[in-house]
Amino acid sequence: MTSKERVLAALRFEHTDKVPIHHVGFSSDVATALIGREAYVGGGIQQWREATAHWNGPDAHAEFVERSYRDAVEVALTAGNDIIRPSYWRYDRVPTKKIDDNTFLYEYGPEEDWRVLKYDPGSEQCDIVSYKPRPEATFATIEHEVAAAEAAVSQRRPAETGHAFERRAMEELGDRYEIRVGGVGMGVPLRGIEIWLEALLVRPDLIERLLDAQVESARHNVELLSPLGFAHFWGGTDFCSNEGPMFSPRLLRDVFLPRFRAVTEICHQHGGLHFFASDGNLWPVADMMFGDGAIDGYFEVDGRAGMDLARLRERYPRLILIGNISSHTVHLGTKDEIVAETLAALEVAKESSGVVAGVSNYFVPHTPIENVMTVLETVERNR
């Protein structure tokens, strides 16, 4: 089978020649060690790289864009992925001032709307924060944000293009590999989440409006991307910790779940599937999320939080599952622990169907390359 045939067969719960593989993401640090040169992939480091490239001029930014695409594809292929993730984090705005090598200022609009990008090389993460301290958020604050989200959706045009890296990958690689694309993410903002969680209890109407705007955004993206050959849409929101959900099952059922189902139905109307991700322990709400067709697939599958692949497959036999090798284990575990966890995921995928195995979240910075190679070599010998 080609990689694409292998993935599509798994998603149809059919036999595959080998276990399909998708390691969900790579830090630049790990990817650089893997391909032997600086790799333009990762999280906040990519936002900082884009800021730096914009500061250095249009040619530098064009080089950044090209390297980001090519490196994402090369890393995925080098790691043996059957599903290609062609794009990582971006912040495509031109800074107006460079404060130092790791800090840029964006002076757009009134001063209270200015932003500062601060990069921490050790963690490969960025903070993009307000230039001026903001007053404590209120319901009026988030109502303004909700209205802005609604306006952004209403102003979209049918000819609007996006997902350029995914489109290019589909053209260049889509006959042999499954191309991962997003566009259906849903949830409340994690920055300043306290006021949003409070609104869930006191002003659920605001949360419902925000989620409805996200449903319409997902509709636009699915309608735009489906004719180009995309059929599997990756979204979700981190709403759980290792202890369980951040809000009650009742709120999930009444506020979030109807919107998750709406996105799933949009995907189905276009012959597609809706894949949902969240870190953490979803067991307290698993029957609502997985047992009633609210979503088609669950990725990341955080085994360290108790989301065991074998238990999930037994309880939800028609749920597509992607991941389950823990980033934490690969980062800090012994060789024997890494091998055991990798083999366990592969075994479930071999014994059942509808499973794509892989590192569940992200090869984090400073993961020893020998640990990464242990995963890749164990997969290659046993898939």
C-alpha cells in the first residue's frame, strides 16, 4: 500500500499492510537533530522566525515561507509519517520595531491594541502580549471579542484562499500521502481563560455566540477545501487536565456538544470526517464525546492522562484513534519504557482497526535524539 492507501483503509476500518503512522508534531530542536540541519518547524520559534524574517525584508520572509513548508514535509517523511503535517505556527504580521533579537513590537491601531512578541529560546515558545497592561477582563471585554469573531466570519468572501501549505502539499504529495488540514478548531481562548470559564456559568449566551461563529468558520473552510481533495479535518480544543474536564459535563452537553456535532455534520455533508483533539483525561465525558457520533476521530489520545488506546478501542469500536505514544515518555523515559509504550500502541493498531499510531502530541524541545530514534526504529521494525 502507499501511505495514503494505508491511512484511508484504516479510517474505513479495513485491513492495512502495516500500521499507519502519524507523529503529531515536532519541535525545531528535535527536527533539527533528525534531518541534520536547522529545521523550520515548531511552535513559538516559528512565530519568532517569521517576525525576524519580516524585519529583514520581503526576500527574507519569502525564504522563511519556503523553508517552513519544505522542512515540515521533510521532517514528516524522515520520521516515516503516512500523514503529512505541512504547516506549523505562524504570526504573519510585520513588526514595526525590533526591541532586541527576541522581542518585536507591533504598533497597529490605537496604543491599547499594540502587541509585543517575546521569544524564549530555551523553551522554543513565544508570548504575544499587549504592549500596555490591560484592565482585568470583564463580560463586556469578551462580548467585544465575540462580536469581532462574528464580524470576521460574516465578512469572509467565497474566493478567499487559505491553508496555502496544505494546498501545495495536496498538489505535490496528495496522490501518495494523506495531507493533514485544520480549519475546524473550536473552543474558548486559553489566554485569559478564567473570564471565559466564568462566562460559561453566568453568561453562557456569549460562549454560544462564540462557538456558533466558529461553526460558521468551519463551514466556510470545509466548503473551500473539500473540492481540493481534503476529506479529513483536524480540530479540537484543550479542555481537560490530567484530572478531568475544566467545566462540568452538563455544560459540555448543553453548550459545546451541539456545536461539535454541527461541525461533524458539515464535514459529513462534504464527504469528510471530523477529528477532535484535547490533552488530558476525557473519561468523565467520554460517552458524550465518543459514544454518540459527536465526532469521528480523536487524536493525541493522551495516555499519560489515562486515555488508554486499548480501553478506548474496546469501548468505542467505531471511533478513529490517532496517537497514544506519550511525549513525556519519549522525553524523559528509559529506552525500555519508550519501547514498551511504542509496542503497546502498535499492538492495538494491529489487533483492531481504525487506529493510526504515533507520538500523541509533540516531540518536545531537548528530547534526546536517541529517544526519538528509539521510537522511529521500534515503529519501523514492528509496524
